[in-house]
Amino acid sequence: MPKKWFAVLASLVLIVGLTSAPAEAQSLDQLRASGVVGERFDGYAEALGGASGQARALVSQVNAKRRRLYEQRAAEQRVSTGQVGRVFAQQIMQRAPRGTPFLTESGRWTRK
């Protein structure tokens, strides 16, 4: 694994918990477990069909925080934000509750 990727991955383990406040994490986990919100291969959440306005607002807030974090990490590691997002996506899926929809890079939705 290239040195840059190792540094990104190591820092992600510490940072994943910082992507949302505890109350948001609980709500996000509930929405993911119920299949209303999915996670994508690029490290961003997506509100799916049937998502309420509140769920969509939460997804927008979470994605804004993730975007800022990805941009910061990308600048520090001198890699693209897309690369950082993909590494984060792996961590997010590992921690996501069972039943979470996940969009693969090929455009297919699967469930954890």
C-alpha cells in the first residue's frame, strides 16, 4: 500500500467518528438500517425514495461535513478528494448498521 494511502487510512480510523454529532449518527444509523438512506462508493450518503424532508436535510448536513473533511484530508495527503472519499466509504460501510443500502461503483445498490 503506498505511503500516502496508509497515512490516509490511518487518519480515517480516528476521524470517522467526527463526521457527525452523536444525535445525527443515531438518526443516520436508523435511517440507513431502515433503507431510507444509503451510502455510496464515493463516501457520501444518499436519501432514497420515501425519504422525508428531515431525512434529506440530515443527508445534506452529513455530506457537507464529509465534503469538508475529505477536502482537508486530500490537501494534507496530496491526493484527490475522490480518493479520500472512497477510502472513507470503506470505513463507513464497516460501521454502518445491517441493512444499509450501498451503491457500488458500477451503479448497483446492495445491502450490507
